[in-house]
Amino acid sequence: MAKKDLEIDEVTLLAAAFVRWGLGLFILGLIMGYPPLIHYLQGAAESPIGAPLENLSLWLGCPYAVQIGALGMVAIGAVYGLFPADELEAESRDYIALWLCIGGLITILITGYVGYFILNTIGRSLLSSQLARETVWFCALSVSAAAYVIGVALAYMSIVHGTDYNDKRR
């Protein structure tokens, strides 16, 4: 049985893109959350009592932030899906918001996860201080998170604009 050719509007496609990417990044963050957790638990088991918090920054650094951000993308996609799509069209701001959210979350994963290990292995020769390495790592994470936040802000502005119905009873 062949499917009929359906005409799908831009807003529905945008909503689907937010949901698809959000769910995919959520699953990726879930999978990537296990190695930092194991690293933390191993460090906690090998550390003297009271010192297991030394490697906690990796555990909290990236996978869980990506999961929360990905769920935010799913929520944004759901809101776009509720729009009366036949009356609206997606603007360039909507697509910029989508790609800023995607790029921000992917760079959080790369910077937070891979960057942590790179700074702790290769970075030891470049930056002698642990504080300097963590500062570089935290600044890179902050720039990545800022891209995501800007994407969410653009999506919010678009949603506010799309839901701004004038009261026609006056």
C-alpha cells in the first residue's frame, strides 16, 4: 500500500526537526553519561574518605547538560507543532535557532567530554596548573552553552511572535 503524497508545511517540518534532533541528542547524552559516571565511581572508590569530589566536574560537565538541553529542544518542537501551521511560515530566525541549539549541544558534548580528557593528558605539558586547565575547559563549555541559550532565545522570540494574536473584539 503506497502512501499518498502529503504536503507538509515549513512549521511542521521545523517542529519535527527540533523533536528529532532533541531526542537524538538526548539518547547520545544518555549513552555518553555512563563513562563519566564510571570514572567518578572509580575515583571515589580509590580516593581516601572525603576526597571523592575531586573528579566530580567530569560527571556533571556535559552529558547531563546535553540531556536537559535536548529535552528543551523537544519541548520547543512540541510548541512549534501546536502552531496553526497553515497560517504561519518558518522564518530564518527559526532555522538559526534550530542550528544554534544543535551546534551548542554537540559542542558541549565535544568540549565537555573529549576536551576534559585532552586537557588532562596533553594539556599537562601546556598548562601546568590544574586550575588553568579547568578554567580553559570551563570557558569552552560556557561558549558552547551560550550558543544553545541564544538558540533557545531566538526560538522563544519566534514563538512569542507566532502566538501574538490581536484581540479582534474591539
